[in-house]
Amino acid sequence: MRAVGIVLAGGNSNKMKELSIKRAIAAMPVAGSYRSIDFALSNMSNSHIQKVGVFTQYNAKALNEHLNSSKWYDFGRKQGGLFIFNPTITYENGSWYRGTADAMYQNIGFLKKSHEPYVVIASGDGIYKIDYNKVLEYHIEKKADITVVCKTLPTKEEATRFGVIKVDADNRITEFEEKPIVAESNIVSTGIYIIRRRLLIELLETSADEERYDFVKDILIRNKTVKRLYAYEMKEYWSNIATVESYYNTNMDFLKKDVRDYFFKESQIYSKADDLPPAKHNPGSNVRNSLVASGCILNGYVENSVLFKQVYVGNNCTIKNSIILNDVHIGDNTYIENCIVESRDTIRSNTSFVGENGHIKIVVEKNDRFVL
């Protein structure tokens, strides 16, 4: 593909509550064996993008460890690869990234040294599958300056946490408002953009000169009447996991066969491979409609739940409608329902955690490991 990829993965959201204390949103575990950023990177790999830059900042340690090699995503080895850009103090700059545009501007050498004519920009907190080649074909056909991949949500109320867009009959963007209090449209930006590389460099340099640092507010919205902005509608599955509710619901979606088939049947989602044994179901265990990752040991009852890697479920335990993150040890006779259990926790024996009245309970137990 004639494009270089950029993944914006440095953000944080207080709507993730305790879940973002340990990691960036882009590093959140998804679907048992993956991280959120794997979906954006896999889409780029499957679209034959060979060179990708990932811009990290907040809580980047787990994300950087996950992205320690481009081999997991099969990016170009000799002419391309995966490049991680953390904020760096230099003679010219002493600031952290002050926004998404500033993150790209501080590493503008990555764009200037590239030779591809186009840039695909994606956020690291979206769960979706797309062929960027089709978006690029649309971008060229419309003679667009910037193409924004959009999604129509069921209601306007859901749209208020995204960039809300209005389009004309030709799908040219006429209005673009970032996270409005009241949404006048249910068409939202998915955080995926295509732009010509030289134009992006020009816009970033102009924005930096004017001390404007946000890509959406200071480049897209500011130029919506000056540049030709077009919307490309994504009709298939898309989810943003930047709230506790959306994170929970997205993982629960992977319990549906049609969602799993959509993501995994025709193309692959790549991720860092861990050398772990398959899940072990001991006598007395009972698992129904659940995803159980490698390295798990089960002795209890699990229903409608997602268990990530190396989870231990003790005797006579019951887990329903819950997400258990990596490396959790659950003691005997424990009851968990409508919960998200944080990774590397030890849940004491004979305890109960239930999310009530439709709310998802986040369980964070700071217990040391001991014999249960």
C-alpha cells in the first residue's frame, strides 16, 4: 500500500476509572488474548502497510513491552518496520506531547524521511476490521484532502463522546464538532484518517507555529471549510473501548459467534505470542459460552465470561457475566458476577463481588499471593 501508518496510542480516559491506572487504553486486553492496539496494527499489516509509527505517552510501559518487535505484525524488515515514539527531551523541545498534533510534529522527521505519498492515521483504542486500501481508493476518487472514516451510531446520545459529523449528499463533511454536549447527528468519527503526507507535514508545521496542538480541533475542524474533508462510512463492526461500559460490552461481544467469525475467519488479528500451555479444565469444572485463554486452570463454574491468560479459578467458584484479566488467582468458594477483575490480583477465598443495578463493578484487590 502506498501509505505509512501512524497509531495514536498515548491517551488516557478518566472514564476507564481504575482500569487505566496500570496501562494506556491502547494496551487494554481484549477478547482473551489480544490488546486493543493489535486491531489497528493488524489492519495495517493486512492492508500491506510496511512502515508504522506508534506514538505513546501515558502509562506506556506495558504498551512498549507488548510492541517490542514488529515480527508479530509482519511489517517490513528491511524497508519499513514498527517504530515506537515516546516523548523525548531535546535541545529544541522540553515538553511532553501536548496533543495528538504535537505528538506527530515532535516526530515530524518520521514523516519527512518516509517516501509513501499517503498517511493512514488511526487511534489505538478502536476495535474494528477494515481494509485501508478501500479507504484510500475512496479518498483518491473523491479528490479529498482528508478522509475521515465514520460510523453511524444507533442514537445521538451515544455520539456525544466522539467527534460528531454532518455530511452533504456527496459525503463531504459540512459540520464537525468534537464531543458536543448535545449531538445533532449520530454520525461519528472513528479516529481513522487518510491524508497526503506532504499536506500533513504542512498542516502540522502551521499548527505548531500557531501553538495549536490537537489534530481534531486544531487541524480537522479548523480546516473543514478550507480543505476538502470527506466521510467514508464504515458499516461493519466498530467499537471504542474508552469507557468501562464500552470496554465490558466489547469483550462480551466476542462471546457471539458472528463477531468472532467476522474478526478471525477470513483475516488474522496479530498479537505478541506467549509460550503458554492450553487452558486446563480439571474435573468438576463447568464452562459455558465463555472465552478462556491459554495458561488458565479451571476448577469451578464459568458462564458468559472472558478469562484472559493465566487465570486460576479455585474449587466451587462461580463466575458469571464477568471479565477476568491476566494472571488473576481466584480462591475457593468465590462468587463473581457482572465484574471486571484487574490483572495480577489475588481474590481471597469465600468472598463475593457483584455488580448490581446494571453497573459493572471493577475489582481491585491488592492481596499478596498466599496459599488459599
